Amino acid sequence: MNDLDRLRKTMPEPVVRALAHAGSLLLGLVLAVLLHYVLYRLGLPSKPFIYVAF
């Protein structure tokens, strides 16, 4: 963590802010895909339709 703090202090403030926004966007996209997948799986029936007919 000490190396990251030292690296952050050597970069200009707009670059640090842009990297923070890019990281936040990337994390948000990963969480959105994960949530979308979970909601998709919850919407699937527990048994395939062919077994329900018999």
C-alpha cells in the first residue's frame, strides 16, 4: 500500500481523478453484469418445461 501512495503522490491530480473514475466505472460494470446474471438465473424455472408436461 505504501508503494501505491507514493505512486499516487507523484502523479498529477487530474490523472489520479481520471483513474479513480475509470476504476469506479469498471467496478460498476462488473457488479452490473454480476447482478444481471443472478437475476437471470433466478428467473429460470427450477424444472425444464418438458418435465412439467408429464
